[in-house]
Amino acid sequence: MELYDGPVEMDDLVAEIVNLYPETIEYLQSIGMHCLSCASAQTETLWEACQVHGLRAAKVVDELNRIINE
């Protein structure tokens, strides 16, 4: 798997990611993160959201950075 460097890190808030990089919304919704504007997204880190949804945070970070770097 190729690793993509980029601005998104595991400790970033989900709401900040989608506000700064709206191109990531489709991917996040496709992996089950449908409530991107709910109260949890405002205070939840990407790592925490991945734990709740049973996802590997490193893989999600990598894909988000790939999308942003396109």
C-alpha cells in the first residue's frame, strides 16, 4: 500500500476535515460516517470516529490524504 503524506492526521477533528476539504465527504460517507455535521463530528477526532465505526484509522488517513493530493 502506498502511503500518502498530507494535511490530515488522526487527531484532526472530523468537522474540521470536511470543512477544509469538502472533497473528502463522499469517501467518509461511503465508509459509514454519515453524520458529518452532527454534534459528535464537531468534537470527535478522526481516530475516535474510526474506533466507533470499526475502521482502521491509518488506512482512512491515507485515503483522505490521497483524495486531497489528487
